[in-house]
Amino acid sequence: MTDRTGRPMDRRLRVRGWLRVQTPLHVGGIALDPADALPVAVDGQGHVYVPGTGLAGALRNWMRGTDTRRGALDDLWGFVPDGVANAGNASRAVLRDAVIATSTAFNGYGLPRDPIDPVTLPTRHGVGIDRFTGAAASEFLYTRTVVPPGSYLGFEMDIESTTEHQDEDRRRLAALLAALSAEEIQLGGATRRGLGTVSLLQSPLSVHEHDLTKPSGLLAILRGRPADARLETAALPDRRALLRIRIDWEPAAPVMVRESGEGPAIGTLPLTTRLNGESLGLTLTGGSIKGALRSHAEFIERTARQVCAPNRPAANATPREHSDSFRDQLDQLPAVRNLFGAGRSRTGGAAGALTAHECVSRTRIPAKVWKALTDAPPGTDPQERPKLSKDDRKQLNDLGMDQADHVAIDRWTGGASHSRLYSVLEPHAIDWEPINLTVDLTHLGESQDAELALLLLVLRDLANRRIPLGGMVTRGFGDITVLSTTLTGGRWPDGTTLAKALEEPQLDEAWKQYLSSTEVNA
């Protein structure tokens, strides 16, 4: 019989609280049909949740900062050495699965009382744009189910500590909670497209310390009166260097991302995000913003180099050949690839350094007004499109939106084409929040000056109204007026304007050196 004891634990730091979903969240589950939207993860009871493994990975990755060594923070998060059997340590940080709910209330069993219904979750669509055709790239249409903002994740974390580690563990936990409160940690997938931002609620929140070394501490736990944890300033590896960009703007024409489905009264509707039960906001997704900036960055670099995109496949090529050609377009230019991401992971990592955050309108749309646009009245003939009432039209107009009807013209008769009448809800006077971008300078490494120079050129052209945003930009949509662009971080710790940043001689020289010395992929 083997004499075996459990690992030592003198104290336990326990956190119980809630994380509020600030931007749409996607944690992938098992897809039964590859043609369906990417589903969210559900547990054995059918509740939408974030697995503890997903939480632990995101928290550990943030805590490591710039220290990317494999052994970093092994004493807390555990490790398994390569090629050594029965060795290593389990993580001392215990993260429980987080069920997603619509409120912060608990039931009689201490579980979330109002778990979110997976049937009600919205979907987000995305598509790659072929550089030759300007249309959707082959095999690059993707759809994912998301958890809407305003939902809540039950956050439960324990750190099993010893006398040796207790002071350091308190400091680490304090830094982690501060980062969650400051929305510095993202969960789930597509975080570089603005998804997965969460915020730790300050109430209800409990941070206790269980003393397991003496009877009084054990009795306090059993009686439900543990002591509050004494948290101090953290001592963590150096943080990743970030450049934050804020773009204040206003629309010069209707700006919108198109909703995937059609409305019963108005066919084309702008994409919205439900902010709470009472209102919605129009949304420019991070993916659409990032895509527009990337396309223009490619235009700039190809113009400077006088090189075209990789050869377009023949008209009778297979979908896979068209898909490979599009991936070659994405991977061709090193600076663009480093900033925005690669088409193939074998080129050195698919993720780019730039994160484009979701941009939501300041104008709020009452839920009952939007319901009139998305729900057909009872008894409506499915073959006929119902008309909005005058009151609904007036409310939409007061919010800065109105219905616009369009028709295709028959080339033979010169009249309206049969069954070619369509309508769009145009947001012509909407007030928007700033566009926010974040650049991970640590990710760029020593070559960051060339990438920053390219990004500044893109921002300059955005300010000069050369880059439309959103959908239907070939029909007059998407023009914006940039009011100001502020950069904070990196070489500008106190902040600077775009005009001053463009005057940096070091960035200009780095861009010229990059163009003359760095080759592009064939």
C-alpha cells in the first residue's frame, strides 16, 4: 500500500461574483451540421456556459504578460513536463464552469436562477472579400451564434495557497480582479474582432480567505463567516505594450452593417445589438471595421511596391483553388499580415496585432419600435409585405432612420423590373460612439515601426474620407467624417494626434526601409 497524501493547502482564496458581457461573446460548442452556424457551448443540462478551462486559459494568458516562456507562472497554474511520466503539478487555481444568465439572481440551490435560453441567441455573419472580384470569397462565409451584451457569467474562482505562496497569491489575485474590472481580459473566440469583452461587477462580489491551519478558521468556514481577503498590489511579469486608438466620427451618409435576414415590412435592416431589455443599438462589428482597414492597407502596400495580388485562378477552377488563391492574397504582404492576421496559420500565427472593437450607436432604439420592424402582424399574407404605420414611420424618423424604396430598371422596357422592388431602413442621422482600435506592440516586436507607419497611412486615408465603412458602400453608403484621432501608448504614452504622429521621421524611415528590404510572398 502506497503512503500518499494530498498536496498541501494552508489557505484558500475564494472569489464569488458575476462577469457582465459587454460585447457579444462566442465560446464554441459541438456542431452537428457543418452548414449550420457555429454553436455556443452548452452543458449537460442544456445551459449555455463558458467552461472553466476557457476561463483559466484566458486568465493565465493575461497574467503571463510579456513572459511567454512555457514555465511562466507554473507554480500557480500547473504544468506537465515533456517526456516525464507522473511528474508536474496540477493548477492551484480552480475555475468553475460559468453558466450564462440574464440576471444575477440565484435559485435555492445557489445556481443562476435565470439561465439564458440558447434558442433566443442571435447569430453573427462574416464573409471574406475577394480582392479581384470585390464579391464574397469562395469558402469564406462563416456564421457564429453569440451571447448578447447584458448577459451575466457566474464567476467562481479558488486559489489553493500555502504559507510559502500566500503573499504572492494575494497580489496576483488583486491584479487579476483589477484587470477584469477594467475590461482588459477577453473570453471566447474572435476577440481580435471585438468579441468577448467582459467586466467584473463590484456588487455582488465576495473575496474571502479561508484559514485551514487552525480550528477557528475551519469553524468560520462552516458557519459561513470567513474573513475577507487582504489583497495588495500585484507583482506580475511586464505587461504587454498596447497602443490605443480612439476615432471620433460622424456619418456623412447612411452607415450600417446589414442584418442577415429580411424584415417583414422593410427588407434590409441594419444590424443591432440588444443592450438591455428595453433598447437596442445599431452596430458596426469589429470584423467589418477591421476588414475595411485591412483592404485599404493592402491597397497602400501594393501601390507602394507596384505589385498585384497573386494570380487569379481560372474561371473553371474548383472552389478549393479559389479559396487557396484568397488565402494567398491575405498572406502576400508581411506588414499587413502582422497587423491584421494571416490566411494560413503556417505563415507564423493567424492572429494579427490589431483589435477592432465593436462600435455601437449612441442613439438607442426602443425595443417595441424594433419589434414592429421584425415581427409580422398576425394574419399577414406571407406573399405580401406589410406596410409600417404612420406612427412607426414617425418614431423611426425621430430616431434618425427612414424607409427608402428602390427598384431595378428593366433594360428593355425602361420601366420597373418585375419583382425587383426592395426597401432599406437607412440610418441617415444616427449618433455613434467612437471607433476604438488596440494594437499589441509586443506582438509586432522589433519590426513595429514599419507596421505602425502603414497603420498611420490607413488612418490618414480614413480621415480623408477614402475608406467607407459598413455594407452597401458601392451604393452610396458608408461615408464618414472623422472629427479627431487620438493615439495613446507606445512611443506616445501621454497621447498624440494623428497629424503629429504622421510627422515622426523614424516611422517614415522605417517604412522606406521595409519596402526596400522586405520581399513579399509570391
